[in-house]
Amino acid sequence: MDFSLPSPDCNTISKTYNGQINSDLIQKTNERYREILPNLPRGKGWMTEHLVQYQGVWLTPNAALKGLMWVQDHFKPRSTDIFLATFPKTGTTWLKALTFATFNRTRYGFADHPLLTTVPHRCLPFLDACPNDLDGFPSPRLLSTHIPYTLLPNSMTVNRSCRFVYICRDPKDVLVSKWLFMNKLRPKELAPLSLEEAFELFCQGISHYGPYWDHVLGYWKASLETPEKVLFLKYEELKEEPSVVVKRLGEFLGHPFSLQEESEGVVEEIVKLCSFENLSNLEVNKSSVLKLSTQIIIDNRHFFRKGKVGDGKSYLTDEMIKRINEITS
């Protein structure tokens, strides 16, 4: 059976990422953005001076808000689209690598795989990056997003058969990973965000694409209602049994691993290729950068810190842990 899929490779994505978009549509989104921005509630930002609340979700006032509005107003999904949906710092980088490698496993050899020379974030275009020309990509498209399920347009969730792969993680680990990551991106003119400040903001739901629990619940409920369209994964289970989860992933993507592939160790090769130890030690992830926009340029090494389960407890006090547990129980 031929599992080859006509998705674009990483180099194609990189070249197409900033393609031309209809200027009239951009103008319409910008006009609506300028109209609503002054009236939106504000909260303290993590890597920016402040966040704004739009339709119940906290977003950076420029890129993220514009990106969401663009998706709601103009994005044209295809029934074959597959979205990797995550809340920031829940295992996005790892799951992107696993999804890309599983989806394209017959296109590339493990010795010269694109993931050996390309950060995983370049392999799945970011839907929220506005404007973003995705029309030229062949189907099926592999895309990524941080947008909560409840804010996605009906064209993606109701009127189309788009599929979503979602991963959640212990909120204590998410909080600490997010705090450390965002401080690295915080402009020098802004004082570093203390753990105590980040903790209070997180508990109030004020964080990028937060509240976190609302984000998780949205995709979890959707997975219960339409399990064939939403695959709900847990970071901790992926760490414990990566091969089992990868096989579930292949099944959900519509390309299950054959008995021959399993006997040849293809699943284990994918797990090894995409492991934290392998990816974090690659030269591309040590010295290169990812340019998400003219304002946001991230060193690839910042995407690889520890990748451990339970590391948040090393930073949080007993009182902090108790409070988060009460909020999420």
C-alpha cells in the first residue's frame, strides 16, 4: 500500500510562508482590528507590555489578535486539512515533529530526514500567522494553531470534515515552561516577569490564548462529541509510551502503520528521530533562529529546555501547587 502524501516539504513551506495575500482582505482585517482594539480589556503581558481579551481569550494585541481575526474572516479550510492544535508550551515542538514524520514517513529516509536540518515549526505552517498564504499548498495540508476550538470559524469545525490533533499537559509544567520561555522573548526595556507575577496571571487566566483550562476543555469536549475529528492526547502519556501514541496518531491521520512497518521498527525510528535528546542536539536547533514575524525572532534552542514531566514542581511552592490543583480539579 502506498502511503505517500502530497504535502509540501519543509523547504517549500519556508519559501511559501510569506506569499502574497489579497491586499483588500488584509485591509479589511486591519480596519476591523483598529476599530475594536481600543475597547478591548487589557491585562499584563508575558512577553509584551500587555495582552488584550477578545471573545473571552487573551492574546497579544498585534500578531495573535490579527491572526485570529484573519482566520475568522478569511481562512478557507479544506475538508482534508489536518490541524495540530496546542496551547503554548504543552509539547508543540515534539508533537509537530512526530506528526510530520508520521505523516510523511514514506517520503523521507531517516538518514537524511528534513527534521535533521529544519526546526519542526517550519514543517507545519502556523495558521495564526497573519497574513499567511496557504492556498498554494497541495492537499492534504498539515497546519498548526494555538486558537481555542470555540473561537474557530464554523467552516473549520461544523461545515467541514477537518481533523484536529490536540495535546494537553499538566498545568503546573505549562506555567513554568511558559514563564521561562516568555522571559527569554521579553523586550529588554520591560523588566523580567517574576514567577509570582506569572503564577497570578496564569491563575486568573491571563496568558497567551488563555485561560488554559478553557482551551483544554474546548478540544476535550469536541473530542468526545466527534472523536473521528479530534484526537485528544496527553503529554504525560506520550512521554510514557511514545510508540503507542505514535501508532494512534498514524491511525487517526488515516495512514495506520502496517504490520511490515511495525516489524521493521518504523515506529521506533520515528520516536528516536523526534526524541528530545536527538532534536535538541542537532546543529539547526542549537544555532539557527525561527522568524515568525518582523517582531518575533526566536532562537531554535529556546524550544528545547528539558521536556520532562513534573518539572514545574521544582519551581512552585506547595501553596502554588495546591491553588492550581484546586482550579483544575
